[in-house]
Amino acid sequence: MSTAEPLVMVSAADAVLNALPHPVVVVAADGKVVDANAAAEAFFEVSVPLLRRQSLRDLVPFGSPLLTLIEQVRARGAAVNEYKVDLGTPRNPGDRLVDLHVAPLPEQLDYVVVMLQERTIADKMDRQLTHRGAARSVIALAAMLAHEIKNPLSGIRGAAQLLEQSVSDDDRTLTRLICDEADRIVKLVDRMEVFGDERPVEREPINIHVVLDHVKRLAQSGFARNTKFVEDYDPSLPPVLANRDHLVQVFLNLIKNAAEAIGENTAGGEIALTTAFRPGVRLSLPGAKTRVSLPLEFCVRDNGPGVPEELLPHLFDPFVTTKPTGSGLGLALVAKIVGDHGGIIECESQPRRTVFRILMPKYTATGGAEPDGAPHLQGDH
């Protein structure tokens, strides 16, 4: 069999290979891609006929550990695994962490089979559980603060107002400062009290595009008036099972953060709003035996400077902020709202490309989130 010739498979085996959710490629002795499945097409964003014309070296980063693993497999004649390898390239930018499974092809030892298992979705869901745990700790803190701080603050403010009536003009500035700072703390506590609201969310079928258009108009009339908006919507997207006011709050917060990251006077600032249907992602919800499908993907992308790498894993934790005057509660509240709706949110960031991605359940005829009743192809967790 020549290395340029596609690997011959019976139709049943070919169907099984294409049904796999993970990218699979077969590499010949000269490094050429001999065959690949449908998931590999999606991963490398290249069709199978074009993949067969390329060397694997052209598809992965320079000096990638994958190339070394293939040589080890050929030398040992045994399978080798390696975990959390970044296969991001200029053609496919961003962090693309995968687990590598490389094995020789039986009866054709010059051929090597490479399977890639993307870690992105699994890692996102793991981090989302951490975000929800952080939100629960804030709930307890918020309840304590509301009870223990608001009452004495009211007394402090009242005393300052009484003093203001009998002190000199110079001292009146200080009493005014006491009142203003007391009001500021009360507002902060009021924001935190939102975390303590554990009432069931009233949800209904919502057209996400109507919500995004509403939030975009609000932004363009205020904080993002000088920012260009780009829309890439899937018009066939089914409704999302959600609370409209909560969704407005989520996207208003994300778009405001994007606009502030870009800067009001920055030329070429751009915010992209995208929606898509991504079948295959499912999540086990606490207290539920069935898994819920999360096929609806909503993204807010900006071309600002990006989030500092050290803050990225903790971005949705309370009191974590990149703003000098920020409270660090906005994104924690966003994570709580998305979690209350049975979804997940994650951020991917690099200079000139920061993406907040939300995955949520769709509305079904029964009035609930879509249960996991059929096999899913990716992101199983």
C-alpha cells in the first residue's frame, strides 16, 4: 500500500470511525496523513481529502510532543499516551489542550493511529462546579453581611446626620463623607444580597436574539457608543429556557466588561455577539439522575488586551477583578445566574481575542430543559 493511498476500510468500520466523537488520524511512515474521521475534519478545520495531502507536521505546532510520541510508538511497537498537550497553531489559535493516545496499527506497523481527546469542555465543567461552590460561599457571606453590617451602618449614618446640623462648615465635609461612605457600603451589601436569593428562577421560552439586540441597543446608547458591534447569529436557533431579565443582566454585564476592556477612545474596538447550536454537550445537574443537554452556545468576544493569565482560572470567583475601582462581584453574579439556569460559562482569553462562552439548555415542548435521551458526540462529563 502506498503512503499516498487512503487506508481502505469496510463501510461498517468506516461508519464506526466517523461516529467517534474524538478526532482520529492515521499517519504513514513518511509522516503523511493517510486517513481521518469526521471529528478530525472539524478539529483541524480541513476536509479529509485535504488532510490526506498534508504531513501531520504541518498541522501541529513546531516541535510538538505528538511527533515524538509517534516515533516512540514506532520504535517500541506499543501504545503511548500523553495528557494536556497544546495543539494550538496560527491556523487554529487559542489553547487547544488535548489528551493524546497513539498506537501502532495492527498488521500495518508502519502506520500509526492517533486519537485526540479534547479537554476543553471537561475542564470548563470542572471549573464551573468550582465557580458554583464559590457562589455558595458568597451566599453565606452575603446573609451574614446583610444582618451584621446594615444595622450598625444605619446608626452610623444617622449619627453623622445629627452631627451635621451642629458642626462648622469645615467639619460638615467630614460628616458628609461619613454618610457617603456608609451609603456606598450599603450598596455593596445590597449587591451581595442577590447571591442569597435562592428562590426558583421563573423561566419561559426566550428568543436569545431579541435579548441580544435589546442589550446591544442599551450599550450603543451609553457605555459602548464608540464600539463597533458584529453579529453572527444562527437564525434557526431554538428558544432558550430562561428568565429574560436575568439574561439581560448577564449579557449587559459581559458587554460592559468588554467595552471597558477595549477602552472608550480605542480605535478599532470591536465586540462580536455570536449564537450557535452545538449538539453533544451534556451536564449532570446536582440532585438530578438524568443529564441535561446544553446545545445552545452564546458568545461575547472582544478585541481588547485580554485577561491576565494568572486571573483567568479565578475570573468568576467573588472579589476577583481587573478594574481598579471594581468590586469583583459582576462576573460572580453572572456565573450564579447561568448556573441557576442549568448552564455553564467559561472565558478564553489572549491579547486581542477574549471570548466569554455560555452553554445553556434549549426549551422543549414539555416546558423543561432537554434531557439527555440520545447519544452525544462530545463533551461528555
